[in-house]
Amino acid sequence: MRANAHKLLSFPNPHLQYELLTEDLSRQMAGFLVRLKAGESHTAQQLYKNTEEMMYVLQGKLEIRISENAYVLEPGDSIYYEGASLNGFTALGDEDLAALCMITPPAL
């Protein structure tokens, strides 16, 4: 998929951007480039089906809250989790966050 063909998904949080890296959400897996402004947080919404997800940090520092645990990830770090256990995440520090997110099956 060419870079200029990626679709942007909109959220109520103006500091959060999901860029769809796959054709659509009708496949078995979807990929996203997640961008979040430095210092901002996102609270996860319950999905309508069970998913498995992973995030890989490209830029910035990510605090991700899964169940009752919080993990701080830096560029090159990744984490794998059940989608229902995601509570939210924050872009720590002064640098905007960019992370690759894969989800199967797609559910947003």
C-alpha cells in the first residue's frame, strides 16, 4: 500500500491519530501507525469483540496500561496483549509518540 493511500481514522481526542496501514478493516489483521502528541493520553474503549494486539514503539516514550500494570516502552520496544485488557496509553516526555499497532481481528 502506498504511503499516500493510507486512510486516517478520526477520534474525539484531537491529539490522537490512527493511520490505517492495511487496505481496510475487513481482513484477519489490521495495521496502524498510532501518533499521539507528547504529554497526551488516550483512554481505551471496550471493543465489541476479543482481539490480540501488539505495539512497537518507533518514536517517543510510551506508557501503556494493561489490566492493573503499567509498562514504559522506548523506541525498539514492543508489547503483546489481549485487546480487552488495554486500559489506555500516554506519550511520556517531550517527544511525540509514533508506534506501529497490529490487531487481529480488526475491531475499532
